[in-house]
Amino acid sequence: MEKKLILRGILAGAVAGLLAFLFARVFAEPQIGRAIDYENGRDAAQAALDKAAGLPAEAADPDLFSRTIQADVGIGVGMIVFGMAMGALFAVAYTVCLGRVGGLRARGLALAVAGGGFLGMYLVPFLKYPANPPAIGHEDTIRARSGLYLLMVVCSVAFLVGAAWLGRRLQPRLGNWNATLLAAGAFVLAIGAVMLILPPLGHLASNKQHFGDHPTETPLPLTDAHGRIVYPGFPADVLFSFRLYSVAAQLLLWSAIGLVFAPMAERLLRPRPEAALRGAAPVPA
Amino acid sequence: MEQGRTIPEGGLTLSSISVPRPAATPVVLPVSKAVLWLVGTAILALAAYYFVGVDQGAVSVFGKDMHIHEFVHDARHFLGFPCH
């Protein structure tokens, strides 16, 4: 049974990843293109400033893949592999939860686990460290940023599991409504405390040293030696659209995992009346 | 044509149509038996998550090579992972 469930989870994840890829290709790629144009323009302006100041030019990174490959194939492979991985994790969580989480049935449980995956693996970490388009993010801090982001993912998932367990423990004494509210409140308090403790990305030591006291790494206007703005800050509309589409794509991905998996699980888990009949009245030879 | 449609006398009573509520997700899998499959799947899934999201950025299993990073570059940004 667990093998069948896992296989269906991966299948649902692949379908979900494909849908998320199509969404990304249509909605996200134009924004990513604008972000990369901004980055190139800013690099050129910075190079001109450096040249005027007599500083050596920085060598550009070589392009291993063209933008066409990255925007048409790379993002597709990335989204589908991510979808399959999430579908597999989803199936593992679903299998463990089966019959252990109260009155939920096959399809309802699928949606509940998918909702938990969306919250824990993406949305709650996003609230603290939102997705950023290219051009945002300093190379020196990639280590710290990855560590902090993954820490947020681990805490969100762990606290969600803890909240589900707490809710189950409180349910007999307090009833469904109050137990759910209390468990949700405990989750918000615990993850809120972690969010308060972890530093904003702009406050990382190397950022404070090089860029001053800012909350994020989003590029501010570039100024010359006299303080005149020679290149604008990162366009706010591109940043907003990119983040909105990022949330939408993950919502689409997790909804698809839940909705594709639900009917397959229902069919798999339904007790088969014909099998029971056959067992009761064997066919005469 | 009308013969097939007979309405039972007295109609349906509530008790005759109420079916017992099917047990919530009827199967409880013994996790101890399925543990190998569950743990193995989780490890492979996390490895895929790592290669799409993290490898050749903060840490790298293939040293300085950047092919995976550059290939899935757009997906990495869009899925919310930190990138250069």
C-alpha cells in the first residue's frame, strides 16, 4: 500500500510541477527578464563609475547556458523535479497520517496535507525571507541566506507537525473548535518568536559593512561620488509581481498535488465490496 | 414503460437510508513495516529538493562547477530559494 501511495504522490507532483512550469513560463519569465535587464544596466553603470574613479573592472561571470535555455528548459526541469520531490514528501506525510488524524477521510486528508506542505515548505518561510528575482541578493551572503532560509523551512514544518500533534492531544478535552484554535495559536507564537530572533537579510555583517543599515538586499539607487543618482533602485513593480507570481505558482503546485492525489487515494483506499463477496462465496470450480 | 418505476409503499424511512458513516481513512498503515519505503522516499525527495534549490550555491557537492545552478537558475529564484 505505501508503495502505491508514494507512486501516486510522485505522479501528482509531476503533474503539479508541469502546471507550475506553464504558469511560470507565462507569468514569471517576463518579470525575470526585466530583473536581469536591470541587473545588466546597473552593472554597466557601476563599471562606468569604476572606470571614472580609476578602479579595475570586475570580470563578468561566464554564461554556461543561454537565457533561452534557462527560461524555456531549465525552469521547466527545475519546477517538475521540485514538484515530484514535493509529491513524494507529500505521500510520505499522507501515509503516516492515514487513520491517525481523526475524522478526515481519504480526500479531505489529501487537501489537509497539501495545505500543510504549502504553509510549511513555502509560505511561512516566505513571510520572513520572501522570494527574490535575479539582481537581488549579494554573492557574499549566499551561505548565510541559504542557512537562514532552510532554518525557516525546518522550523515551519516542525512546528506544523507539533501543532497537529498538540491539536490531537487537546481535542478530547476541549473539542475540535477550541483544540484547533489553540494549536494554531501555539504555531503562530512559536514561529513568530523564531521570525523575531532571526536577522533581516540586510543586517548580515557583510551587508552592514558594505551597504550600510538597510533591512533587505534590494538594490538602492546607484550614486556617483557627488551623491547624484546615476541609476535607479530596483523597480518596485517588478519585485511585487515576481513575489505575487511566486506565491501563486506554489499555491497552484500544492493545490494540484492535493487535488490530483485525492481521487487516486480515494479509489485505492476504498474497501472493495466485490473482493469481500468473492471471499464470502467462493466461485464453484 | 411505467412498470419499472415502482415506489415502495410507505416510502423511505430515515433509518433505512442512513448508511453507517464510513470509518475515517480506513487503513492505518503500520509505520514500522513501511518504514524503509517511507524513509527512502523522503531521503530521495530531500536530495532532489537540495539539487534544485541549494547545490552549487552555499554548498556544493561538485566543487566549483556551476552547471546545475545555472540550468535551474530561474526555478531556484521563482521557488523562493536564496540565489546569488
